[in-house]
Amino acid sequence: MPRSHICPSCLTELARIRAIPDEHYGLPIVVCPGCQLACVRTKHPDQQFWRVFRRTWVTIRLVIAKVILVILMSLLMWGLVYWSADLYTDYRGNFHFIDPFVSGHFETTLGAWGLPLAAIAIGCSIRLVFLHLRAWVPILMVLVLTAFFTTLDFTVGHLFNAIAQIGSFRSQIDIPSASEMILRGQFFAMLAGLAIIGLVPAVLLRRSVERSGAKRFRKIRKKLRKRRSHDD
């Protein structure tokens, strides 16, 4: 049932008359058949307000969800850096990348294969979530936050030591050694490279994602056209 539209001059019901867009302003104009008054068919202010409110609220929730997702992905990458330290180093702290793959221990071999795949999956998924941005933007956000979390205890420890020296008291914070930070940097660089490699399958999956989104958009647009033609 079309929404009621009353002529402000003669009170004739104009709901069944189709609105014609104005040549200059594009406003939907309806000419009253009784008094020939031309009036603009506008949406109800309350309906328009709540429509804008719903759109804004959906946008805000989407932005918050994506920010939380970036933080979670960065924390996961941070965890993979620490897991790499336990997996790819021996008891002396030396880096060995090939040994876990041929160790013969099931859990170690599974972790050796699962860790690179997890880093690739992070790069692929973060790219698919931010298809509207350039490929390097979301992966850079994740890597910057991961670097921040990885070096947080080192920077905070030195900051507290500096405060302790100024305040003439003893700091109880354990700071990672320089060799440990270099080892973390190696693992971080390895995982960052794997995450960037994850952009390659994201390019292949992007077409299917955009295709499904285009189909959904066409369905929504078709429904809106039917609704508008029905209202007019």
C-alpha cells in the first residue's frame, strides 16, 4: 500500500500519482489533478531520521569490529612470534628453521607446518576483510601493532629503569637481552614475510567475494526499485 500524500491546497490524495523528477533539482514533483498545484513528495522526517540513524549505527559497529579484528590479528601474530622462539630454537638459543620439520616428533612437526600456515592465513584473511583499501594498508597495520606488542616489554623495561635511576630506587623489572630481541626480530621478519605471501591467495579469493557481494547488491537494488515503484 503506497504511503499517503495529501495535496496541501485541495486535500486530494496524491499517493497513486507517480512523482516526476524535476529537470534542475531532481526533486520528485507531483502535480495535483484537482488544483494543478505542484508539490514535492518528501519522506517523513521521523522515518528519514531513523533510517540515517540505523545506517550510522551499522557503520560505527562495522568500524569497531574491524578495529578489534586488527588488534586480535596482531595479538595472534605476537603469539606466533613467541611460539616460534620455542619451536625454531635449540637449548642454546640458536635459530634452526629446518630441524622442526624433520624432527620426527609429531607435535613439533605439526607446529612447524601449522605456524607458517597460520601466518599466511592471517595475511589472507586481513586482506579479505579490508577489500576497500589498498593491499599494503591492512597488512601494515597488523605488522606495526605486532612489532609494538613484541617490543613492549623491552621498551617499558628500559623506561622503568630510567625512572628508577632518576628516582634513586631499584627497578624489579626483567628486561629481555639484546640477543633475545634480535632473535624475536628474526622470527618477526619471517612471519611478516609469510603474512605478505598470504596476500597472493587473497587476490584469487577476492573475485569470488566481490562476485557474491555484487549479486547481493543487485538483489537489494531490485527490491528497492520495486518498493519505490510501488510507493509512486
